[in-house]
Amino acid sequence: MRRFYDDEGMNFAVLMGLGFVYHGIADAGETLATIERVPEGDRDACEPAAQALRDERVFDWLEETLEPAQSAGG
């Protein structure tokens, strides 16, 4: 099996994230795009990369939610 990281903990976190895809909790593309931003062994980079993804998802959700209200004159 291909390893994403040599670091056991970081690799396990990626595998867990990909496992969440099956349950509809995560998106495989987003998970893989996020880990591209995290260099090997840099655990401190994990949270900012995940936070950037969360911010992007919330922004997209707000944009989708507010757009119909704005076009209806609300």
C-alpha cells in the first residue's frame, strides 16, 4: 500500500480522512489536496491546511445560501 507520509501518525490521519469518504463525511479530492500542502514531518502545518479547507467550504456554503436570497430581493 502506498504511504502518504513516513510519519506513522500523519499517515494514519490521512488514511482515516480517506476512510471518512465512504461515510460521506469527507471528500477524497479535498483530502488529497489538503495533504499536498503539508510537508513530511511538519505536524504544525496540518491544522492551518485543514483550517484553510474549512474556511473555503464555509465561504462556498454561505455564497450558495445567500445567492438565492439576494436574487429574490432579500
